[in-house]
Amino acid sequence: MSIGTRLVSVLNLGRIGYKEAWAAQQIIARRHMPDRVGPDLVLNQGKSREKIETAIKELENSTITDTLILCEHNPVYTIGIRTTDYPLVEEERLKKLGAEFYRTDRGGLITFHGPGQLVAYPILNLNNYKKSIRWYVCQLETCIIKLCKEYGIKGETSPHTGVWVRDNKIAAIGIHSKRYITSHGLALNCNTDLKWFNHIVPCGIVGKGVTSLTRELNHEVTIADAMHVFVKCFSEQFGCQVQWTNFNEGIFNKM
């Protein structure tokens, strides 16, 4: 598939629970793998489920299968497939802080998601780009570095995954891939309350800190401010055209 014909739907879910966003990823990824077997996450009846069902119906009206999910989560700690450092007692400690806790199938160690953080879940078929997970992660990192440059911030990579400003991580990356269909993704700190990170060793990296666009610029940068800049950088880096869905376009609703 040539660059000119790569199309990606942008689906803005706004503020949504982690489980609901994870379920949406599974449903959208299944569009690439109709023969896939195995259960998806089960969602309870309620506004969040209705929101996901409405969003998916919007996508079903399109022939575009690659999707970029944008959202913001309620406070939640998540871990990846390496779970040995996070026994139930640690899970309960973090839940008592007022956050949810999920064990996921992504790569990477523990991280935090919450208000003021732009979360992006690209559901892409890498067979149409480059069949390389390392290439894909580098593309995501470069996308964030370009965004930082737009704000006059020098973002860099390091031996550790993600994007850094000096010794402080501004964006975390943790992905999953099956048959080169991607899920999970990245989280960019815009005006996140960074105190939530004090209760963990972010991404399992000792001696490093976290930062945000707001902290680096010393003025408020919201998700709404950064969202369209991110989509522009994503489009340029992946050589694709983006098409915003009618669902929640450009708006982050609070649930």
C-alpha cells in the first residue's frame, strides 16, 4: 500500500475508563483479524458501554480499518506482561490511593494514566507499513519528539523506551502486537498531576523522573491544546492521511 493511500480514522473517546478503552481496542483490532478466536473484555451496562458501542458503529460506517484512538483516563495504574514485581498487596496499596489497577498484555512495566494525559492507542496493520516492532516504536518516539519540538522542547530517546526531557520522561510507550496488528500505545503528559507517579517506579526505571508539557513550559498545556498537534505529527511520521470520525470530534467530554 502506498503512502498516498494509507488512511487512518481518528476516534476521540474523551474521558473514559481504562477497561472500556481496552475493550474498544480489542473490538477494533478484530476488524483486522475476523478469524480471531477468544473472548473480548466484557463491559457492564452503562454510559461507558453505550459510548463504546456508539463509537464502534461510527467506525463500521467506514471502510478504513486503521484507527487512532485518543482518550484520557480516570486515575489508573497499569502493568504489562512482566508481573512478578507487582503482587496483590502492591495492587491493593495503589488502589487505596483512589486509582484503578489493571494487569494488561502490553510490553513494559508499571505506569500511571490519569486526567491531563493524552493517551493514544493506534490500531494499525503494520503489514501496510513495515513489519517491524522496533521500527514501529521508533516511529512513535519520533512522533512525540516532533511534537515536543513544536512546543520548543527538546525531546530525546534513551536506552529506555519512551521520550525524555533530560532525565525526565514526558511520554511513555507500551505496545502489544499480534499478527502485526498493534494495540495499546503511548501516553503524553500534558498537564497531568505528576504526584501520582511518586507512588511507583515509573516503567521500572530507578533514578529517573517524569515531566509534562506544562512543567517544561511553565504554563498550562491541556490535552485539547496538544491533541491536534499530536495528530499532525502522527500523520507526518506514519505517512498517512487522517480522517476524524464524527464521534466526539475534537471534544474531550467528562463522564
